[in-house]
Amino acid sequence: MHRITGKTGGENLIEMSPAESFNDDLNGYSQHASSSTGSFQHGQSGIDRQQHSKDSVFFRDGVRRIDFVLSYVDDKAGERKQERRKVYEANLAKVGLELETEDKSESEDGKTYFVKIHAPWEVLATYADVLKIKVPFKVNDIPEKSEMPMNWLSTPFRLPEHIMQPEPDYFTAPFNKSKSDFFLIDNKETFFPPSTRNRIVYYILSRCSYYRDECDDKDKKGIKRLLNNGTYTAAFPLHDCRYWIRSRDLNCESERNNLYKHWAGFWYFFKEQPLNLIRKYYGEKIGIYFAWLGFYTEMLLFAAVVGTICFLYGFLTYDDSQWTKEICSEEIGGNIIMCPLCDKKCSYWKLNTTCNSSWQSNLFDNVGTLFFAIFMGIWVTLFLEFWKRREARLEYDWDLVDFEEEQQQLQLRPEYETKCTKRKLNRITQEMEPYLPITTKCARMCLSGATVLFWISLIIACIIGVIAYRLAVYAAFASIMKDSPTNNLQVVGPFITPQLATSVTASCINFVIIMILNLMYERVAIWITDMEIPKTHLEYENKLTVKMFLFQFVNYYSSCFYVAFFKGKFVGYPGNYGYMFGKWSKLRNEECDPGGCLIELTTQLVIVMTGKQVWGNIQEALVPWLMNWWGSRKARNHPESLYSRWEQDHDLQSFGQLGLFYEYLEMVIQFGFITLFVASFPLAPLLALINNIIEIRVDAWKLTTQFRRPVAAKAHSIGAWEEILSGVAVLSVVTNAFIVAFTSDMIPRLVYMYVYNPTGKMDMKGYINNSLSVFNISAFEEENKPESDEYPSWFNSSITTCRYRDYRYPPGHLKQYSHSLQFWHILAAKLAFIIIMEHVVFSVKFFVAWMIPDVPSDVRARVKRERYLVQEYLHNYEVEKLKVQLSQNSNNECTCNPMIYPSLDKHEVLSECL
């Protein structure tokens, strides 16, 4: 075995010598000449297709497993494509892969060729060594923990043991080809599972060139480029069987069928997920996503229960709200005349017309909301800390403990290797490696940052447009709905107000804008990330993650931030109103609903969050199904023909490199909704829980039935998403403190009850009258007065004043219409509340984080035990190997001591590995 080149330019594929590839007969093709087409000579096969199983995952000899499939359509004008394929497949054969081609006459559509790829043992062993893939060397001898008390209670939620634990537990070590007899190799054909095999083959495909040796164009490399330029139409590993039935081939594992039966069915929604089987079939990266999603859903159960209790508290104390009773009473609310809410088209109105919205607001604006906001601040800490422990356990169970980011340097992106033409010396490896000059990197980063800022500015501009819409149409709704027939409806009539109509329509328009901008920005984000030329796949995903999340954060949350922290805060007062773009715009700043802005924030949150979740689930399930249904229509019309395993998979959708990225993004955006604004809607965790129960099964169903099998990939964590979740968790404490202080009316009520209640009693009588300031109607400017036909029938000349929501001195006072002392007392109380709540919650968060170790003690012990065993077994292995060598040379002149390799004591080995 020898390398073609060093580690420069990524040309690090290993060429197999004839001895290592068993025969130099075009990788075994001579012995199967009667049943196989050549890798670059497409002849008609003489084999009767009906003799083969539909679910065959083997070459025609029934022995060599198909590890990967390439497909292409041989168009007449594609001479360059034919040349590329010929050279590429020849280079694949040089590195030891075995190819078998299915002629287009064998395919369902009569146009598509399929190139089946098999990796023999020598290739697998060589690249397992290169990629440091961990394999078993000893059965795990650490006894399992004794079962917990009352463990039988979890029996209904468990799956069969052979599904949960598809393979025994082993101690593992990185594979070393030169020490292959050190590992537990029973059968070379099944030693590496299919997921590992397709990962190795894809590694080769991504780095194999399609240029001739005499060609100087080193940029022509990798299956991705061949797919982009149309040389091949698809490249994918095979599913092991049809999802709804087990394979008749006993050598086939039928793991896809097990996943469909025990995981993808919605009727299993209450069961645990078979994470080990998911990991074995799809790889660690997909496995850890579903582990995280399942854990997140489990933790949501606690938040949903507490949130529901808080909502029920608001519902049960519905009739105990003194301020709501005052608003709804004819004696108090019926005699309070309120100032117009807009210019010209809005008239004076009585406070008791907002009775229904006041009752609705009381469901969420109560003491239970404060408790729930504090609870969620602690819950999010527990979620993140316990996830770290679960993640540490998975890292050990899935052999990812030593999977560091440095290991991914072996897996540089082929795009990086080809686009970076300059080389520099790596001080550690002392080898020349590609690099991107700092000037080029800075220029690309600046362009990328400017593009992101432009799109974020575009979102803000759209939000401003929606706000302008709210301001413009409120007056129209107020005028139209004054004599609207909906007012006569007995059930819903009182609820349909101008405020509600404006809020709902604006939220729906905002949701549509969000969806449109998402579709546009996704392509832009991918383009600018490609332009930056990240070095590794991990770096690529992290860069894309940050860009997409920044955009989505502004896109989804900006409207909620507006309603929570800006709406109703810059209104001014009658006679001196604030306008959005100045008086000339006539767009008067919005006032909060008479019941408070909290109920409007709840409306905004419900529409955006629920709309996104429903639309996302429909899109995820329906779109792939429809596309697959349309793509396989010809096969349904010809049931008598053989629909082979590779053709079935070819007609499925491609999962794509970023398929998992969008799943994470969807869940992290949801996490933001249930943490950042949860003080306004305690039922948000319940909605998220219901959605996630469906989401897990929808994702499992589409991955198992609607998508081709993804290439297995390793990941030891959820990556940059973990840092984003931590950032959202910290920000959520601040936002919820501000929502309770500034958006809800809790602090003004408490200040009134303890300081300003004239009776001195600890009740809320008189609060409504105290919270409304007085304005002299005669001081209205002409442009603010209602039009003559807008006045209600009960209005007469004896009414000289109107009321508005604020704390200002009345007319005739020395400081008329300026903020009263009570306003400053309330502001001070709000700021004090924010500081106290943040310090209390952050103190508890940090204490909880300090109390809970990130790695469980038993996992730490197992890791140390495994490292100790690796050192001890390797040492003993080398000693025994040396003894054998010395005994074979005992007849030679060498008379040296056979124990020149000293035997280390166990405690010395242990101290080294610790």
C-alpha cells in the first residue's frame, strides 16, 4: 500500500496495490464477467431480472454488498460527461472500490444507468484506520446499575429489548489495520455496519478526482461537483429493505422495517425512541438529533403541566378580579368616557365596552404569570444541564468520547481543498496544507456580514410596514365596525372589536411575510456561507447556523418584541399625540388595548407560533409524499416489472446535507417562543409539547419512508445550537422580567394596593379610576377631534372631559398633563422588580448549574475503565507479538533477552490513562 501524494490539496486517497485488492483483475470483475457489466463498458446483461429479489442489496453474485449507488442518464450530447464518468470510475477502481453497472434497459424508465459500488475489506480497513473509526476489542464487563424502584411503571413506555439494544455493549478503540487481530473480528463482511461502510465510501467519493494524470486541472474532484454539473443525477446509500415488510434475504438486517414498525408509527407516540437502532442505521449525527428532540419533549411535559396549572388559576380566579368588575359595571365603567383612540374616525367611548377584553386579559395577567416566568427561568437551566448529562452518556455509549473537532481536520471539505490554491507548512504535522490568505478571508467575511445586515434591515423595514398597516387600518376598522352587523351576534359579537381585527389581520400579514422572507433568505445564507469557503463540515454548519438563526430570530420575534416593549409606550397624551413619522404622516402611534398589551402579545404569539408549527408539519409530511407519489407513478402503472431496491430509493427524495439543519432550526425557534415570551402565554409549552409529539413521529415517518438513506455522519453534540440555546435561555430571563414589569399591569396594581389605595385596605377598589388620567375636551386640536358624524348618540355637551391610560396631572394643575409622582413611583417599582427578578433567577440558575455535574459519575468511571483497558490490552498485545517474533528467530544469532519489552504494572498503566 502506498499513498499517491502527501496531505496536500486533499489528494489523500490511498491507491491499492494488486496484492491488497486481492486480484488485479479490475477488482474481481473477471470472475463475474457473465453476470456483471464493466465499470465503464455498458453492455446488456444476460441475467433474468425476475430471478432477483426486489430488496436485493447485493451485487449479482449475491455476495458483495452494495455500499453506494450512483445514477446517471446518458444523453446524446453528453460526451464530456461520459469522459468524466469514465475517468472517475477508473479512479474509483484504482483505490480499490468494486463497481457493477445496471444498463438503462434494466431500469424502470429505460433511461437511467445505475452504478453499484462495493467496498472490499482492504478498502474498509484502510480508511477505518485513516478515519480513526472505533471498533470493539472487548465485551463490556462493567455491571449494569440495578433497576430503580417502581421501574415496572415504565413498562408500557418501553420497546422490545432487541429493538432498544440491537447489538451488545463493547469496549472500543480506534481501528488499526496493522493490529487487526487485536479487535473482535468474527466476520469481515459484517464487521463494519452498513452505516460505517457508506460513510467510508462517501469519504472516497468526495475526494476522488475525475481528471487524468496528465491533466493539470486539480479542481476536478468529488462527487458533489459531478452532481452539480449533471454528470451523475444522484448518489446515495441503499435502504436495506422496503419499509412496510421485512426482506426475504436472511443476510439483510431489515432495520428499516424495525424502525418503521416501532418508531415511525404515530400509534407509538407514547413509547421511547429506539435511539441505538437509529444511530446504527442512520449514524450518530441523526441519532443525537432525535435524542435531543426526545429529551426536549420529555422536559416540556413538566413545563406544560405547570403552565396549564397557571392558566387554570387565571381561569378559576376569573370572577375575583376587582378591576375587571369595575370596568364591566354600569356605575363605574359605564360612566367613564374615554378619549378617542385615533384621529377623525374614532369617537369617544365608554370604558365598559372593553369588558370582554378585560376578562380575557385576566386569564394571563395575574400572579400565576409571575410565578410561571420565574419557574421557566429555572426550568430552562435544568433542561440545559440535564441535557449535558444525557449528551455525555450518549458520547460514551456511541464511542464519541474522543471524537474531537481536530479529528475533522482529516475530513476537510473538498470545496476548501480545491478552492484554496495556496499552501503553507503546518507547524504540528510539518506537512504542506491548503489555506485561505487572511486578506481574502477578511474580504469575504466583510461581504458576508454586510449581506446579513442588509437582510436583517429588510426584515425590520417589513415590520415597520406592518406597524404602519396597523396604524392606518385601525381607524378604518373603527369606522366600519361602528355599525357592523357582527355587533348583533350573541356569542362572538362582543369579542370582535377594532383592536382585535387590527391585531389578527396584522399578525396574519406578518406571518406571510415571515414565510416569504424565509424562502428567499435560505438561498442567500447558503450562498454567502459557500463564499466564505469554510475549512471543515463542522465549521460550515456552524457558520450557516449563526447566519440563519440571526435572521430567523429577527424575522420571527421582531413583531412580538414590538407588541411587548414598544406598542403603547410612545403614545403621548390627548392634545400632544406621538406620530410614527411625524404629524404629516397622520399615523398616530398605537395605544394598547384597554385590557392591556399583554393580551395582544398573546394573540401575536399564538398566531405566529401555531401557524409556523402547523405549516411546518404539513410541509414536512405532505410535500415529500406528493413528490414521491408523482415520481413513482410509472412504477405503479407497471406492477409486473421488477422495481429494484436502487430504483425504489432513486425515486425517493434526497435528505440533503442541510436536512438536519432545518429540523434543529425549527425546534430552536420554537424554544425561543416558549421561553422569551412565556410570561404572556403560559399554554405555550403545552402547544409545543403537542407539536413535538407529532413532530418526532412525522420526522421519523418521512425519514424512514419518504427520503433516501442519508450518508452516515458522526457528531458528538448538537454543535452550535447548544450555545444558541444557552444564549436564548439567558435572554429569556430578561425578556420575561420586562414583560411582567412593562407589558402587564401587575406592578401598577401592586403599587396602588400598597401605597395609593385611599381606603388603606389591601384591595383593588378604585384602581381603575386611579389608573386613568383626565383631559379637557375643549383642549383638543382640530385634527384630533372626531368628525361630526362619528359622535355616539349618548354624547352631549355636558361631557367636558375624557379619560386616557396614563399617570398625569389633571387640567388646572400647576403641572397639568405632565407625569405625576405616582408615575415615577411605578417606574421605580418596575425597575426594582426587574433587577430583583433577574438576580434571583440568575442566582438559582448558576447554583443549579454548579450543583449538577455535566458528566455522570458512572460515565466518568466507564471512560477511565475503557482507557485503562485500551492501554493494558495494547501493551499485552505488543508483548505477545514480540514474543512470537523472538521465538521464530530463536535459531538465529540473536541471544537477547526475550523480555526486552518490559511489562508495566497495572497501576502504571492506570496512571497514564488517567
